[in-house]
Amino acid sequence: MRLLVRFVLPVLGILGILVGASSFLVSTTFRRWTEKDMALRAELAANGAREGLVHYWRDSDRAAMERVLAQITRDERMVGAAACGYDCELIAVSPGFPPGFDCATVGKSVREPGDAPGIVWKWKIWSETIQVAGGRFHVTAVPIFDRGQAFGFVTFVQDLSYADRRQSTVLKYAAAGLAFFAVTASLLTVLVARFSWREWNVEMRRLLRGGPSHSMRPEFQPIMRDLRELVSQIAVEAHTGPRGSAWTAERLRQTLRQKLHGERITILANRQPYMHQKNPEGGVSVLHPASGLVTALEPVMRACSGVWVAHGNGSADRDVVDERAHVQVPPGEESYTLRRVWLSPEEERGYYYGFSNEGLWPLCHLAHTRPLFRDEDWAYYQSVNAKFADAVRSEVDSDDPIILVQDYHYALAPRMLRDRLPRATILTFWHIPWPNSERFGICPWHDEILEGLLGSSILGFHTQQHCNNFLDAVDRFLEARIDRERHAIIQGGRATLIRPYPISIDCPSRWAKLVAPVAECRASVFAELGLPPDALLGVGVDRLDYTKGIEERLLAVEKFLERFPQYQGRFTFAQLAAPSRTAIERYRDLNTNVEQLAARINGRFERAGYHPIVLLRRHHEPLDVFRYYRAADLCYVSSLHDGMNLVAKEFVSARDDDRGVLILSMFTGAAMELTESLVVNPYDLRQASEALAAALSMPAGEQEDRMRSMRLYLTEFNVYRWAGRMLLDAARVRSRDAMSHRLVNHLRPIGRM
Ligand code: ADQ
């Protein structure tokens, strides 16, 4: 640690000064270059079009001149161009050129009275950067001559905001690069100082090969400890620093207030956060549906308030709403409105079970279930999307609301909402993977789905890979311009930003705070399952879905008991499985398969009072799920393909005792973040069984190290950060739109002078 302080801090200090100085230099040089570059681009554009312009100018063909101007301003950064005549009269303008502009003001700068006989005007190229509230624009006027005769001039307006963005990206990368260089250089120095080069080399190779870190050589452990300490220090500083970087519900509320002027948020999601069910004995109970989407979005909605529009599918849902189908939730807190939309059984079958869950769900997951696409399901999918878009339209309270569209049930809704509310800021989040374009092409309505989603202002996925797949699909199937630099798709003059936003949970979770202490949870779960105190417990928590790899998980347990017989009679695996989409045959088959598999494995290993697999096939309320997380020695998430997987994150957030081991499928989005879990290929039963053995024999110290570092990560990268980042991007989109309006208003008075 002393070495770290001696080396790292001085290097960071010097780098801080370097970064400051180079930022200043980079900014001024970059600005000069950009302005020069813009003037040059305008001049080149004018020269390139000169011949055509002069030809039409002579013929007074205004329409043809406008076509030429439209052609040379096709570049997205070019706001527009106007041709002004010899006497500063406006002759032609391109589409998009700020209305209300006349040429007189600019004319004063482009020409001045001649100072020689026979020369009436002296012409010159003129350019200037103008600052309008919230943005910068570059105006250039280029005189047009032909064979010595002056015709007038062309004025170009270019958007400088891209240059500002590029400049801040360059600065960010330069700073990050220098900082990275400093940290890496310091750590390398520390390592070299501590070990001989040869020893270090051998140890690093072993670790890179993925050798189990509990067998790490003792002399290497201080380095790892230092590294962890450094990470935790940085995180603590971020929490307690003057500006504080931790995202909390409060900070999210503040962001909404400051950056989005306290706008209400409207969420469109198929699943509702609270479901009212009739009890068999009379009365109504409130359920929290088992859904990753609800787990993530509910805390966001509590923080922001607004309206959640969803399908009302509970047996008592209609009994508790008012005449507008509204009910205030959460029960007892009433901080936001739930608007229920009613569907007929046919609509539900076609839109939800049919197109969404027999078509799009298997299409997007690589889990070997064939997607089914039926015309009648597609017809319902379209009409139900329109029905929900109308419901959202009736809930918003301005003509530029912020709408969060959720998931694959509503691929068409963003476009429908754009038609109904052209100025809305529409953030769409796709919670499941996006397949590669060959696979996506299987869907007979691929163009319509893409067009629908491109109604969004921002379209989010969990990972960069899913974003890339989406961009490839647009490239392959649509006529649209892809701006790979900005990660945007431009269609009909409108941009949709494509961004990765890895979703998370509220960490520390409110359920983890409400549930009993670990020892109590363990005692109650063990009593419930009839386990002796020295038993070892593994847990799996899922909706009963074929993408979750539940069969592979049970087979891994079988292989483990086979290969490590010392655990027979001692290790029990409890699978909490919420029945899901049972109207679909594939899900009913899965239910039967899992039941038969568990029975076969139990038959093979059971002995007096011992069943290695306990199948709990019912919905569990969140507190119950957290009780199991806290009682277990390990949690195994074995998804065959999963956008993110929040069970993995919940398990980590539940373990405030820093114990327990997470085994995580490499095919989940979460595996890219929770790197201190034991990452496995769920199809490789041998590897998975070894991970089970490694988890159960992992020393307490190593469990603590891994768990602490994952918990730290989740506290930083929680669901408030996920929502906050999206809303900050939305704020930028809104201010850019507002800026265009202001620019128009700024240029109009100039035109009247
Ligand atoms: P899901 O496929 O629903 O989410 P996941 O992210 O694992 O999957 O979340 C499941 C949620 O349901 C968790 O909150 C869990 O506690 C709860 N749950 C599971 N089994 C339960 C049971 N038996 N009883 C009660 N509750 C149970 C989709 C995508 C994911 C993505 C999320 C969020 O498929 O990849 O992580 O959306 O974007």
C-alpha cells in the first residue's frame, strides 16, 4: 500500500496538470480548425455547385436552384443554404434553411463599395460563428462569379454541435487514456518492485489462464488486496466527494427536476407492477409479478412519479380502478398512477402469446425454439400496439412528453406515438437480446418492426453487441443513413440514437433491507425444506422459461453429485420456478420436462429424507425470494441466452454478509459485469459441475472478496444510474430540438433588418 501511495499519487498529480494544460490547448486548436474547416466546406460546396447555379440563375429558374441547394446541403451537419442576388434579394433556399432570413444583413459583410473606377462592389468570402442559447452555428457567405460577372452570394448555415461533441469525446478519451496510462504504469511499477520479473510473469500467466484464485500463491495476494482496496477507495470517494457520483432515487428525482424541468414520465409496458387478484376465500390480494422489467422499473417510477400504462390482467384489476381505469400505487404509498388497458382474450392470444411470445421471444433468444409467425397474430400485434399508443396519448399532459416504451411487446408503438405526438421524446428500451441480421430476417415483418422502433428518439439495449446487431439489421433491410460516429440512424431528417444501457436493480435493494438477518433466513428455509443444519444449499430463481436453462442446471447438479459423491446426502438444490406463459405449449412441455427430470435425479440419489432437488413451482413474493437468496451457499444462473438477468444481481445485493457464491452463465448480459462470479458455459455440464464443487469448497475469505467487489459494483451501477443516463441523454435530445427552434427565432429578426 505504501508503494502504491509513493508511486501512484505523484504520477496521478503530474497527470492531472498535464490533462488540464492539454485540454486547454486541444480545445482552442480544435475550435480554430473546425471553424476553418467549416468555411472551407462551404466554399467547396459553393464552387462545386457554381456552374449549375449560374446556369439556372441566368434562366431565373428558382425551382432548379433550390434543387441544387438541396443537393449540396444533404450532409446532416449542414442546416441549409440560401442564394442571394446581386442586390441582396433572396432568390432560392434549401429545405431546412431557417425561415424568415433575408440577405440584406449578410450582404453588408460580403460586399463593400468599390474603390476603383468601374467597380461598383468589392466582394469577399465572409464567415462567422454565432452563439444561440444552447448551441453554436457557423454562417458562411460565398460570392458567386461567372466570367468576371458577380451574380450574388450563397449563404450556408452549419451546425457546430457535432464539433462540440467530438471535442468533448476527444478530451474524455485523452483524459481517460492518460489516467489509464498512469494507473497502469504505477501498478506495473509496484508489481515489479514486489516480485522478481520472472515470478510475476509466471503468476500472471497462471491467473490469466483462469486458475482458481483461492489457490493463488500467498505472496501474490497482497497485490490483489491492494488492487481491491484501491477500487473500494475510489468508490467511497465517489460517494462522499463534494459532488457525489452515486446514483440514488433522490439524485434521479433531482436530475428530472433540473434537466427535464420536473416533467412527468409515462411508461408503456405490457406487465403491470401490481396485480390485483381475487382470493379463493374472498377478498383481494396484491401481487408483484415475476418480471425483470418490473423489478428494474418500479423503483424508477417510485422516484420519478407519473403514469405506468400496462395490460390489466389480474382477476380483480377491474374492481379497484376508477372510471379512467386508474389506480394509485404502490398500495399504501400512492406515489404514481397505474393506468390499466383491457384486452379481449383474442387480443391477448394474438398480440401477447402469439406474436410477442411465440414469435419475437424465440426469434431474439438463441435457445433452440423455433419462432412461429402467424398472419392473425401480426394483425392483433398491430391493433393492440395502436390501442396502447392511444392510451398513452390520452395520459400525457403536453405536446412534448417524455415516454418510456418498454420491450418487444411494443415494437410498433414508438412510430405510432411519433405520429400522434411529433414533438415527444420517446425512449425505447429492448429488454431482450437483439439477434444478428440473418436471424432477424426470419421475421416476415422485419421492415415494419425496424420502422416502428425508429419512431423512438433513443433506442436502448443492454449491450453494445445488441446495438451493433440492430444497426446491421437497419443497414441490411432499410433505406436509412447510419451515422456510426454518433451511433445514430437518420431517416426523413430525424435521428434515432442507438445506445447501450445495461440495466440493474436498486442496490442496496429495499427487499434486502426488509428481509430478516441471514442466520434467521437460513434457519427458516432449512426448516421449511427439512434440511439438517450442516446441509449445503444451492438456489435457482426463474420464471419457468426455456431460455433460462433450468434443465441444463438440473443436469449439472446430477453430474456434480456423480463426480463428487462426497456431496451426496449433503447438497440440496432448491429451484424456485414461477409458472410463466402457460397458455403456450412449449412452456407446458418445459414444465413437464423439468418435473420429470427432477424426479429422475431425485430417484437416482435419494436416501432416507434426502432429495437433492426441491422444485418449488409457484410464484414467490420478493421477500420470500430474498429469504432464499440469503439462506443459500450458492446461486446458479444458467440461462442459455439472457439480455441481462436480474436474478444474478439480486442474489449479490441480498448478500450483505458478503458470503455465498454466484455461478453465472456466460450467455447473460450480467456476465460482462459480474466478473467476480464463477462464469460457466451452461451446456458444458462437466465445467458447471466443477464450478458447483469450487463454490462449495471456496474459502470464506475468497467468497467475501468476490462478493464485496460485486456489491460495490452494483452499488455504483444501479438502476438509478441506468434510468439517469437515459434521461440525461433524453435531456440532450430535447435541448437540441429546442435549440433548432431558438436558432430559427434568432435568424428571423436579422432577416428583417
Ligand atoms: P426476465 O426474463 O423476466 O426479464 P430476469 O432479469 O431474470 O428475467 O428477472 C426475473 C425477475 O423475476 C427477478 O426479479 C426475480 O426475482 C423474479 N422471479 C423469478 N422467479 C420468480 C419466482 N419463482 N417467484 C417470484 N419472482 C420470481 C427480462 C429479460 C432479462 C432482463 C430483464 C430486465 O429477459 O434478460 O434482465 O428483462 O431488463
